[in-house]
Amino acid sequence: MLSRRDFLKLVIKGAIMGNFCELIAPSLAQSVVAGEVKKLPVVMIETGTCTGDSISLDNIWTPTFSDILSNIVDWRYDWSMMQTQGASAYKVLQETYEKMPNEYILIVQGSMIQRDNGHYNHVVFDNGKLITGLELVRRMGLKAKYVVAIGSCATFGGPVAGYPNPTQATGVQNILPERRVINVSGCPAHPDWIMGTLLHLALYGEPELEKFGRPKLFYAETVHNRCPRRRDYDQGIFATDIGQKQCLFRVGCKGPVTYADCPIRRWNDHLNWPIGCNTPCIGCTEPGYPDLMSPFTAHLPDIPFPGGTKVSTDAIGLGVLGLTSVALVGHAATALYNGRLQKNLLKASVKAPNRPSVKKVKTIHQYKLKKNMK
């Protein structure tokens, strides 16, 4: 069986070469055939979601998603992928719960809707009763071997939990405090991050996690550390508008406080990524996204990052919303609750050519906030 050391090497090698799952899946498939590891039963429950993570996962190129489902994992329940529906589909879910306790992996996609006991989000129909996502995730999660939250909504609440959060949406960990939830964040999560986590669970068990429950395999360093435009940043060569090829820090790039390996892994079959398209990183893998990263094109204050910006994610403090880097956004969590988030971030922005003034942007965002609150 593939050693864990070799697995970790292939995580990076596969990202650079663009064939991570193709490198690892054959070894795992052989281990399954040889009886060295068992196919892991997987149950996917969607709650408050746009289904973006399912679409992302379905876009794995080699091996295909169907290859992985057929040869590596026992993908038992997923309403968007199953051929059956209704009572027969729910029966599969019930059988997994009753006959495979502490064996199956529960994957949750989407935020947990808490308001009015979760009745704004129903996910199954059982004997004439509508079951909420809140109830089903707690029920299935307490008996699962592992609980994996995929996407920013399931991990930290995401856009659904954005201010003023009328549905009281939150991440899975907050409604399952008894369990350690493995968070695979992103809006959406990269297919390699999702499948790589599942492959690690199948071969070796739980991967090493950082402070926010994310696998260090994929979230150990900032986007800034691996960015191909890092040299421009170090030399003070900054873009003054979106679409330019210099460092995008001054037009809102959140790479210095965003932990993900997007610069080497990339998207769309490993061909491109936001900064490769000359747009800033918007910090979609971080706790508090999108509020703490908004406005996406507003420049954050210039600060000296410790050790030439190579900061371990574990050095970042855990606060009210999970992100309290004192030097950069320590004030943001409090500002969010007081309704001053947009104002505080906009104060830090710089006026660049061909961009609206700070005052004008501030007025627009105040109008949007007031409109959303009505």
C-alpha cells in the first residue's frame, strides 16, 4: 500500500503536474482489490447550498468521478447523483445509518439553517414528515466515522451566513460540537481538496488538521506565499486596476490572509485560477468569508508580515468568527456585529485611477446594507 510519506509527496507533485487523483487513485484501487483497505461508505447531505461543490467534484477529469465512485468509495447517498429518488432513496440513507454505525463518512454541503428550528431547509421526506437539514445532519453525524464539511457554507457559514444572516445560518461544527468536523473550505472547494481528503481517510484515517479544522495537505500556506506574482509584491510593483499583470494586493487581493494551494493546484482541470485571470483572490477559503473579505476590490492596510509573510496558519488567533489576525483584521469581527464592517474596510482602501472614490463606494455599500435589512 502507498505509504503516507509518498502520499504527501504526490499531493504536491500532483498539484504541479495537474494529475493528483490520477497519481494516487490507482494505488488505492489496488489496495481495495487486495483487501488492504475497505471501500468507505459515503453519504452526502446537501443543506443550505447552491450545489457548487457537487459540480466542482463532478469536474474531476482523470480519473473521472464515476471511476472513483466505482473503484474507490461506496458512494451510497447523494440526491443529485442517485438514480433512485423518494422513499427508495431515503431507505438507502436509513440502512446506512442503522447497519453501518461508525463506518460511513458523512459529507455535508451547505450551511446549517437554524432559524425556526431549521424549517427553512427541508432535505428529506419520511413517512409524511419533512426532515430538516439541521435534524438529519445531527442524526447522521453522531454515528458517522468521519464528518467532512465541504465548501465555505458548510465549513464556516459562507455567503448564506453573510450579514445580516436572517436564517441564522452557520457551519456544521457549530451544530455538531460533539464531533471533530474536517473542514474542506472554498467557494466552491477544489475537487482535489475534496477527493484528496477522502483518499487520505480511506488509506490512513484523519489527516493532520490546522486550527480551523482544515487538512494541512491543502491549507498549510497562504496564497501569497506561493503566488507567481510574489516577486512583484516584494519589489513594490503593484497593479492600479483589475486586469493588470502586476501584484494585485493594492486592488483588493486577500492572498496574504488566505490559506489554500490555489497557485500550484489551479482550477478548470488545473489550467487557470483567479490571479491567473488578473483578478484578486477574494479569500473564499477563510472563516468569515464573504463579510470579512468585502469589498473584494478594497485594498487592505499595508502591514509587515512576519518572517517575509511565511506565517503558519496555526499562528493566526482564533476569534469570534475564527479569523483574528491582529495585524490585519483583528477589528473586523467586532465591526461585523456592529454593522461597521464595510466602513472599517473601506477606510483602509486606497484610491486608484479609474476606480470610484472611497466615499462613493461607501455610499453604495451603505445603501445595499440598508436595502437588505428591509
